[in-house]
Amino acid sequence: MPYVESNLKPLTFVLDVANKAASIPGTGNELMTFTYTKDLGKFVVASLDLPKWTYPMVCYSDKTTWNKAVKLAEEFRGMFRLAWCGTFKLTNAGAKFDVAYDSIEKLRNGEITELPSHKSAYSFIPKSLLYSIQSKFGLYVAYGLFDMSEEGSLNQLFPEIKTTPVEEIIGHWKGK
């Protein structure tokens, strides 16, 4: 956000592309699934025609690690768009992000590394609540709980549904 269509209120978790910063839970090498809300909607609609629902129902858009997502963001922040032909060109160095790694101990204590964009979120979510929620999500990442199984997933049931890769989402960045 703000360049990807969504009805969600912007709330940064881990990757703050606008401010070239990241606070990664764990090592950043934990595989996890990412789900774009529009893709979720496609799976919900397709599921309505299933003769029987099984639980849990799992779907996702893409799998990657936070370290790879940060690398993509650095590459895209280092690109500029040639307006007359719509192509991208890479600048020399790209954009280096300020990256912090939050240890399991830190996350267990309800702490996270504050990102610059968090300050604007405090108007609708108190800082203590944001830290509490994000530290718990961070633990889920660090423990590998966000690496959803492909086995029995809606992705497997509906292979015709094309999902949006992380690279495409991050590639929508239009900031400087």
C-alpha cells in the first residue's frame, strides 16, 4: 500500500517500503506464505461451489522469506520508470534498507523494532497494542507457523486460480 488496491487500513508489518526499513522477526530465512486480499476473495468465491467444506481451509498467493522480500523491495526502490514506454531500468546501487532482526526473546517480551510508518498508525491503534499483536505475529513467523501447507490447500483444489506473487505486489511501488 498505497499502490496496491486494498480495502484494508495501512498497517506495516515487517517491511516499510516507503521508509526503506524492515524489522524482521527471527532470521528472515523462515519460509512463509503471503496472501493478497483480492486472491483470497477469488478462493472464497470458488469455495462456495464446493460440495463440502473441510477445515481448516487454507490458501495463499505466494511463498517466500522476509529476507527475499526485503531484497526485492531494495531492487524495486532502486528502479525508476521510463514513463514514455512503461519499462523499468535499474539504477546503479538500488536502495539499501535499514534492516533489524527481532530475536525470539525480544518477541516473547512483546517487543518489536519500531518502523517509521508505525507512528502514523498510533492514531488508530495504541502503540502497546500494536507491539503486542506484531510481536505475536513475529513469533508465528519465527516458528514457521505462517508456512501454510500446500497439501489440501485451496490452491491445490483450484489450480486455475492465478495468484499474485510477492514480486508483483512489491513491484507496484511508485515512490521515490
